[in-house]
Amino acid sequence: MASDGREAFYHGTDTQGRAIRRPMSPHLDVYRFRLSMALSIGNRMAGVASSLGAGLAVAWLAALAQGPRAFSRAQRVATHPLGRLVFLGWGVATTYHFVASIRHLIWDSGARFEKKEIDEDGRRSVFVTAGLCVTLTAAFVTLARLRSKGTRA
């Protein structure tokens, strides 16, 4: 008889400490995967990415404090297409984490905690994040172009 890998999740104890067969915690085969689950996982990943990006910002500031050579090297890395992509990812992660955190604050107040409202707000948070990211990116690109025109003149 073939062993089912899920059996490992069915070992627990009752309140008296006796071994019983039951799921230790809900598992993916218990719940239907929903948008709110993906957004929750995404929020955690965005929090980690946002923290790592803050470390990059501190490294950039440290290069600024070390002098012109170190700052010039940091600027070459930051303005390289891959560096710009990393900063864009950091911006998206930080923006999404901010929007999702506001959503969690609303839930903590006891509001909008029905399944239908959670799903609606999840879709809204994705659209708000996308809108803010497009707006901020357009603003930064415009400012960079204006700045480069001013230095060429």
C-alpha cells in the first residue's frame, strides 16, 4: 500500500497529551485558494523586499558619506538598467506593503471583514498599488528628464 505524504500532517495530541490522528493545522487542501490568500502572501514578501531595499538605500547613503569616489561607484550601480529595475521593484514592494497595511488597519478597527468586502478591497488594493506606482514612476522619470535638460544647458 502506497503511503500518502499528507499523513505526516495528521499527528497531534489531545488536551491530556495523548496521541491522536488529526490535522495539526489547516492545509492547502482544506481551503480553496483565494485572492486574499495570494495578497496576504504577497504582503509578507513585499515587507521583506521593502526591508532589503531600505538596506540598499542605507548603503547608497553610506557611499554618499564616504566621498565622491564611493558615491560615483554607487551611482553607476544605481543607474545601471539592472539597478533601476531593483529600485523599481523596491518601490512597488514598498507601495504595495503600505497599501496592504492600510487595509489591515481597517480590519483591525473591525470594519470590512466580511468575505465579500475582503475580496473587493483586495482587488482595490492591487489597482491602487498599480496606480500609485505608475504615477510615482512617471513623476520620477519626468523629474529626471527635466534635471538632465537643466544640466545640459
